[in-house]
Amino acid sequence: MDDQEQDPGDLREFLRCRKGDETRAYKLRIVPGGAELWRSTEKAGGKPTLIKEDDFNRAEDAGRTLEELEIRLKAGGWRLFDR
């Protein structure tokens, strides 16, 4: 996977968090046959990045992954924004 990818459009944000000067947003894109998980990262004074993290064939898998991701981020000291 490339370090930086083109914005595919049609991304819907599901999770946003911050730790120090870094902000991350996790977004889903619905595609034929499933969904894609994307992560955008912004750092103070840095260039924003967008990376495709995963592909899902079932909505249940995407939902479970986002729930697990939220737990791991909280445990790692990330502050989640209200949705």
C-alpha cells in the first residue's frame, strides 16, 4: 500500500480522534461488494495523508473493526471526538 493515496470521494467519517498534535479520522466508502476503510491523518505543520486501511465484504465486519479500533485507540491514549 502506498503511503499516500488519492481521495476516492464518497467517504463517510465514522471515527475521529486526537493525540498530541495528530488528528486521525477513520472513514468508510461503500463499494460494489462491500466497503473500504480509510484513515486520514493531520499533524500540526504537516501535510495531510490519506491511506486505505482495509477492505470488507460484509457490513458486519466493517462495524466490528470500527468498534475494536475505537477500543484500541482509547487504550492507547487517543481522545475521541463526539460523533
